[in-house]
Amino acid sequence: MGKKPKHVGVLALQGDFEAHRAALARAGAEPVLVREAGQFSDLDGLVIPGGESTTMLKLLHYDNLLAPLQEFARRKPVFGTCAGAILLARHVSNPSQESLGMIDIDVERNAYGRQLESRVAVLEPEPSLRERSGPEALEAVFIRAPIIRRTGPHTRVLARYAGDPVLVEEDKHMVATFHPELTADSRVHSLFLSKL
């Protein structure tokens, strides 16, 4: 008998949560769309999708999900993409805003400017990522992407774009400033599942 699939939540308040649900299913997880605090107790991990981080924060407060999400992230792995990366960061600028502080990075919102509202780039994985997911380049979709301006001493950079970190991990958490759910390549989601 094979291993039981992991139950991975996708925060489904705003953003492209459906694409993450499909990507997690392709990677072998059992995805669950999360809209209520009671759902956290059954999850092995959580994805916070891209979208609009200010709107997500408002909805997290409105639905009384911020404290349960923080408690979950202290115990279980969380993967944030684009706006999700902003929410997981320790410090946010342009403008500054509240964040969960779950990964030791400083993020600048919309830092590439309007010319990078949408772009597909090819990323060469760093050696630490090559060891775990193969040497093949990663296709990365950037949409109004933030830039990681600082990484902490315990944060590992897995891929860069134009010299800046775009895929990083720290302990059980992981963030990407691009949208891995918008490509057919499941390696980034599989990497997250390996943390569960």
C-alpha cells in the first residue's frame, strides 16, 4: 500500500487558490480549500496563494482567521506565493504593512514596477535545490511580483531571478515570489510536500 496523501490546505479567501488546488493534486496531495478556522486542525500543511496581500489581511481579520493561521504556522509548514510570501515575511515595505513574520525575509511589494505586471522567466536552481528536485531549469510566472530584499541567516535561497532570491525556505516554511501553480511543473509543490 502507498503512503496516505497529505491533506494540504489552500487559503481560499482571495487570489488564485483553484490553481494551487490543481497543482497540489498533481503533486500527490489531497488539497482542501480553507475558509474557516476549524479546518486548520485536519491539515498537514497550508498554501497561501498569490492575490492582493492587503485584501487578504483584511479578510483574515474579518473572518477571525489571523490568530488561528499564526498558531497553525508555528506548528506546521506553510508555503506562500507572491502575496502569500508578503504575508509570511518578517518585514514588508512599499508600503509597510502587517505580516505574520514566519520567515526571516524583508519583502518590497510590487518592486519590479509596472513593466513586470506579467513575465515568464527561466530560473536556474541553486545547488541546494538541484540536489532535491533535479538540475532542470524552472519556469517562473511573475505577476506584480514582490522582491525579497533581505534574507536571514537561517534562510536558504533555492532560486534567484536577476540576482534576487525568488524561492526561499526556512525550517518548515517556504516562499516564492512567482506563481509555480501557473505552470505544469509540479516540482515546487512537491518540494513543499516533502516538508510535511
